[in-house]
Amino acid sequence: MLGKLFESLYYKVFVSIALTRSETIVYIEYFDRNKVVQNFEKKFETTVFNDKIAQYIKQHTNQTPLHYIALLDPSVSQGAVPTCDAKQMRYYTDMSFNKTVCYQNRWAYYTSMSTLEELQNVYKELGVDFIFSPFVLLAQIYKEKLTMQMVAVVLVEDNFLSLGVFDKEELLFAQHLDMEYSSDNDELVIDDEDELNFDLDGGIDLDEVDALDELGDLEDFGDIEDLDAMEEIEEFDEVIETPTKDKKLFDDMPNASKEEGFSEDYQRFLLIKSAVHQFYNDDKYESKFIEHLYIADSVGVSDDLKRYLEEEMFLNPVIRKVDLMQEICDLSKGELK
């Protein structure tokens, strides 16, 4: 009853935050009675959370007690696995230092626990309600397409690609791919002698996250303020450095170097090609021929990416332009329903 009274007196303010290689993007939406009243977007030329960003957000959140802050998970060490069973997860990747959440009792996504702890410290003065996985974002964007048979979906961010292969909503394979890593490593290029084998047989609410063997049906990595209430985490092999006083989460990342003839869209193509190659050839995964490829483009890729995929992988991708910040905001609204 009190909540309904507050909703009649105040706007809801939704804040969405995402990091690129060189910027922090903040999108803010004022929402009232199921409609958007105002929205704002501002880019800060830093990946370091600082007082300038904090003050910009506070000038909006101080207007109402009904404000919600969501962050797109910036962790390099994240992904998804095709099971919700804790024992089976270990078959796909080492889960020792990850927080893992089951999605709709079908598959699970995970992220680095050390990153979550850093985020707790960095955004402590604001309080982050939700931390969303890009794989959950993909499931929202392509919820209708995932009901089809053998679909690969890709989210293109400035710094990452997230790829998932689904067969009638069941996740078969997923990878979170780092653009910075690909620009410094030639190993992503698949040798001509090792072509793809097509001959096949066939915003977490952290205070609600259970232990790994008690995974719930959750869809976000939120309420980061309650991390301290969790059971003591097993000691890491590597010491987590305490964030500096300027609240630096990640070093400012330089723009990817563009060598002659090696564009960013070619890097993206190589990452997709490498991931599909692993899906087809790694015995851990139930490999089937990918029939459809859908790409959610949040950065503005060129026609070259489509051409590379068509000519070299014989895929016919459908590329859809998406507003990443709006998608994060919509996920936050969904969590409150």
C-alpha cells in the first residue's frame, strides 16, 4: 500500500550504466504511470568512476526515493553454460571464483566474484540495484527468435561480443569475447588447413542469490550493497587489490590499434568464426549446424561484417541496430513487475 502511495507521488528514475573501452555511458529515464516523461544520456571520457559521474547521477536520483541503478556487467571473466546443475557446470568451466545464476531453469550465466566485489566498493556511494549479464540482454532482445531451431545470437558492444547458440530456447554454447584481447593476438585467425567442419552428426539481486548448489530462477546480478551479508567466499589464489581513492575499477583502455587491412569488423568476424569453430569441434558441446545468425549491433558495424560472414562462413546474418542503454533500462523495469 505504501509503495502504491509513493508511486502516485513520485516519478521512478531508472539509471543505466555501461562501460566501453574509453567511456562511461549513463542513460537516465524518468518514468511515470507506464510512460517515459524525460530521458537523458551523457558520455564521460573515462572508464574510471569519479565524482563527476557520481554527481551527475545524484542530481537525478535525489529527485525521488524511487530510483533504480543498473549496470551492464563489465567483467571480462563472464559467460554462460547450458545447464543449471552445479556439478555439470564444472564440466564446461572452472566455477571456483564465479557467481552463477540460473536463467528460467534452462541455463546459467556467471561472472567473476572478484569483479562483483570491486563493483561493491566502486559504486558504494550510489548503490547499484542490478548488474545485468549480456546473455540475459540477448535473451530479452531475441526472445521470439530463440524459439526457433538452431539460432546463434550475438551482442556487439564496443569492447566485447557475447555469442550464444540456442536450439528451441535451450542454450547449447556461449562465449564472451574480448575485442582488446583479439587486437593483440594473432591466434584467433583460423588456419586455412583447419577450416570449419560442417559435417556434423546431428540490473542478480545479490541478496537473493543462493549458494552455487542452490541456484534460483533469477535474471540479474543486483542489490550489490548486500554482498557483505553473503557467506564468506573461499580465499582466492590471487589477491584482489583494493580500489584506489579515485575509485578506479579498470584502467583507461586505449582504442584498439587498427593495422592496415585489419578493421574492427574483421576482428569481430574472427571472434565469431573462432567461437563457432569451437562449438562445432569441442566435444563438450552438442554440436548441430547453425541455421540462423542474428546480430544485435549497439555500435554501428559496417557492411563488411555481414560480407565476411556470408563469404567466408556461408552464413546469412540478420543485423539489427539496438539501443544498448534503453535495453538495460527495459530490463530494470522488468525486474520491478
